[in-house]
Amino acid sequence: MKLFLILLAIGLQVSAAALSQEITLSVKKAPFREVMQNLRIQTGYQFILQSSVLEEAKPVTITLHKIAIEDALKKIFEDQPFTYSISNKVVIIKRKETVTNPTQDPTSNPIIIKGKVTDRNNKPLPGVNIRIKGRDVGTVSDVNGNYILKTDGPATLLFTYIGFRSYEKKITGQTELNISLEDISAQLDQVQIIAYGTTTKRLSTSNISTIKGEDIAKQPITNLLLGLQGRAPGVFLTQTSGVPGADIKTRVQGENSLRNGNEAFYVIDGIPYTPQNLFSGVSIGTYPSPGSTLSFINPADIESIEILKDADATAIYGSRAANGAILITTKKGKPGKTKIDLNMQSGWGNTTKRIKLLNTDEYLEIRNEALKNANRTPGPRDFDINGIWDQTKNTDWQKELLGNTSYYTNLQGSISGGNEMTQFLAGGGVIRETTVFPGDFSDTKANVHLNINHVSQNKRFQFSISTNYLQDLNKLPTSDLTGAAIILAPNAPNLYNADGTVNWQPKPDNPNSVTFTNNPAASLLRKYQVKTTNVFGNAFIGYKIGENVTLKTTLGYNKLNTDEISTNPQTSFLPTDTRNNRTASFAYKNIASWIIEPQITFNKYFNFGEINALLGSSFQSTDKSVDAFDASNFSNDTQLENIKAAGNITPSINVMRSEYRYNAVFGRVNYNLRNKYIINLSARRDGSSRFGSENLFNSFYSVAGAWLFADEDWF
């Protein structure tokens, strides 16, 4: 059912003739809608009905000459599947009541529900669509907002109305239900985070999308970026892999560069955060991606995410926000009674789609046909068709290698409270996610989040400090089993022997030889493990000078360390290979970043409008380092994770040292006249060690304006 109303009462002028109460009409097989429009023009009456009701209307053939509106309506509705009511020159048309649920129990007692629908100002809402969810039974409210609906038992009522949020209410026995609907336009006055400040959607001149933390927390995700999928226009997210912790590419309104990166600029609580391509291209694992640093921020700690898309929103961040900016706000303490929140999520996942592969009979037929066409016979190494492997065995390797069930568990808890001057929040949790691969592969995170806010009694001094600590242990295979699951012959031997060892399937006449040389179980023995520690902290200090000027400073610190190990045990190599193939690779990656941003703001109302001004500067330092080593000549497989047990250690070519220094001056002026005419000016002067020696400083600026014409008296 379409949930919008057709209001046949639109017109800017009503003449004296239009207020006539007598109807003259002559039509033949005319659409019902045209007849209603004709009546509206002649009488000035308004007609309210659902679009789905209009679709059921029959053509009208009738001749009327100067008869009263009431008599005219009776004649017009004689052969229609509708009923109607008139109140204060408003005609509300409804579908005639019929039994539409064939499974309804004839012995059940019907419930008559009545009530009134109003807005937040307690004004009645006429024409609200009220229906029983999941059934084609409903009604609409009259001109006074009143409605009556009959149901055969417990049901869920759905209230919908143009310009208002839909509302659901479960009915279990009550006979009266009054509802107040929320005006969607009220969302325009909600606070919206922007660069170095706040505004509202109504007064913003920028292209900004907002996603609430409560929407992210409901989703079974370990990376907060995945909570943005499908929720922000112009934002495209791509997972590079399905394994836990995999990198996620983010594009805000498309690609902007072919060679120099397209990642957005991330800011957490006003502090720039390490981009997720931090260690891109430096990975000791052959399969796992470098990983997303945003997976080291707990999604449950997020209050909101704002995505800045256009020049007006991003110019104040300068060169760093050339690909857009994503502002992440973490949860803070709020005044009120001490509150304890506990939340647990648990779920599972499977590979939803599989490629249709050949069974053994089809596979052998094609293999033999290929040899026949090549004028060949099965050779000694064609184990799948020369009789060495079982010709009747059939295995769906997609089910074997990708058919496990992955499990997701998320346990979070927090305690918060405080008074008007001091608030606190402390939380923590554990998240664990497994894979669909066979074996003990998983990603486990433990996190702690702390926040304290304080404001002085005279409201002039403000202080806030937040810290986030997360520890992650990610265990993954070193190769993607998807390829093996597709190309492996359906009559290939079992992966493991009866004793649990890798099955290499020796030849019947030569136990020292092997036939199953590409057994994917061997790659499962080669493991990749990364331990990550992420510490993120920020502080805010502000003091209000007089009534219009505020001095403030934000300080931030981020340290991220990873310890990676990739191992290749001897048992993962062919038993016929007698060399010592045991190897391991080690990588130690570190990043330390700090930033200080002093600012001064000015806010004042004048007779000619309101002016908000901001002036600030940034000082940032970031140091990165990667040390990697290749180790070999271990005495046994149990010592592979101990680099000291290696007989040979070689520094890897994947070694990196990077120092980044940045400073800038930025400013913004916003002029607002009567909340209808807005002009916004932003500028930044960037200085970066990444710029060329002749262009160490560059300028960025934007001009934006807005006119809220809906608030004009004439509109």
C-alpha cells in the first residue's frame, strides 16, 4: 500500500462561485479523481483519501443539476467501494470494511480501537494512515485526528503521515490509543558536528551526512566504517577481503586522484587519526591485507559520525581533506543518575553464494574428452583420471574449505552519570569474530573507554579528557582458500589422514611418493598472526572571556603498535622434500602522533545579524617506523614464533622510517541574518613536510551561502 495521501484541495484562490453548495455535473465514464476535482472547484470542499483507495475507484457516469452537495455525494458513491464522512467542509473517503484475512478465527473476539492522532504541539492531524501491520486492513483519521479501527485480536498498528516519522504500536488488549507523531522537520534543529564546531542541519551551508552511534551499535560489525554502508549518499565502501580486520576502502563522492590516494581525512573528537592505509604495501603475510586502523576503534564507543563532502565543509581542514573528511565523535558522560548499560550481541555467518561446479562424472567426462581431442592417453601424473584417485569419490570443496560457520560475539558494558558540572563515563568490552575457513582462525579485541567532563560553576571554564585503549589479536591463514575450493578436482583425496595429519596420498606401489601435492590443508598450517595495541587520547580546555569570546585548546595523542608473525612449518611442505624449509617472518610497526590546536572563537548578536568567528592554528607531528626480518634454519616447528631460535636472521626490504611535520593557521566567519540568510567563509594556510621545498605552504578557502526561503512570510 502506498503510504501517501492525495489532498485534492490545492489552490491559491477561491472565488465566490467555488463556495457554492449546489452541484451541476454531467459526465460519462469519467475517472473518479476528475469527479472529485470537479466537486472541489464547485464547492470548495476538500477530499482526503489514500492513493490505494483511489486505484479501486470505478468510472463515474452521472447527470446532476443544481442539487445539494450531500445529495450529490450519495448518488456518486452509490456504486463505489467506499464510504465517506463530512466534517467542516472536509470529505474523508475510506474503503468499505471487508474481511480481508481468510485465516481469521471466526470465534475470536474483535477489538475496537479508537483514539486521536496529534503532532508535538497537540494539534490534530487529519488523514493519517492507520493500518494493521502485515495485513490490508486500515483506516485514516478524520479532520479532528480521531480514528476507529477494528481488529480480530492482538496486532501492531502502523501510523504513517507525510512529513512525520512513522510510528508502530503493539496492541494487546487496550481499546484506546492516542498517538503523537514527530515532525520530520524537527530533525533539522538537531546539533550537527562540523570542523571545529557545531551547527544544525537547518543552518548548515555544507553537504554533510550524519549517522548516529545508536544505528552503528545495532549492527554486528567490528569496524565502524561498515556501519556507514547504505546510510550516507555519495559514500562508497569496499572491503578488500572477507577476513576479520581486512582493509576497507572509503571513497567520498568518487575518485579524485589516480596515483596519490583517495582516502578521506579521519578526525576523532577533533584529533586527526591515522589513515587506514598506514602500512599499505608493507605486509609479511602473503594473503592478509595490511588491515584497517579504523578496526581498532570500538564501534560501541561512537556517538555520531559526520561525513563532510563539499569544499565549504572541508576547506578549513586544508590539503588533508581533499578527499572529504569523516568526523567521529565518541560517547561522553551525561548529567543524571548513575546508569549501567550492558549489551551483548551474538550471531553467525555462512558463505551465502557458491559457484556451481562440476560433479565427478561431469568432471571426468570433460577431462577424458580433452585428452581424446589432444590425441593423448592419461599420463602417470594424471592422478585424477589414471585410476590412482577414486573415480567414484565426489567432494564439494567449496563446502569443505568455505563451508564453516563463522561466529560473532560482542559484549559491551559501561557506567556513566554525574551532575551539571561534572560527568563521567567508563566502558569496556570484548569482541570476537571467527572465519568460515576450517581451523582456529579468529579476531579478538578487548577495549576500554574513559571520559570525564567538567565545567566550572560560573560556566566559564571547561575541561574534558577522553582515552581509548584497544588490544587486538588477529589470527589468519596465509592464503585464500577460495581458489583451491574452485579448481580442486572433485575426486581429490581427503584433506587429512585418520590420525589428523595432512594427507599427501602416496602412490599404492611407492609409499615414498605423493600424489596430492596441492593439498590446501598444508596452507592452513602456515599461519599469520598480528597483535595490535592502539592508545588514543584527547583533551579539551576552554575558558570564556566575557560574554562573546572563548579561548580553547585541543590536545591529542595516538600510538599504534603492531607485532606481526608469519610462520611456515616443515609439516606444511611435501614429505619428500628433506630440506629444512622452516621459515618465519617478523614485523614490528609503530606510529606515534601528537597534535595541539589552540583556538579563539567570537559569537555575538547584532541588530544586523549574528556573527560567529573562529581563528586557530595546528601543530602536528607523526613518526612511523617498520622493522621486518626473515628468519630460517629453525630446529623444529614449535620454535617458529621465537626469533632467537632461528639459525639465520636477515633484515627484510620492508623497512620504513617516516617523519611528518605539519602546522597551519585556519579561520572561519559565519554571518546569519534572522536565521534566513547565511554566508560562510572558511580559509586555511597549510604548511606540510610532504609539500615540495618550493611549495611548503599553500592556501585553501571556500565561500558558501544559504537562503531559507521557506521561512519567508510570503511562502
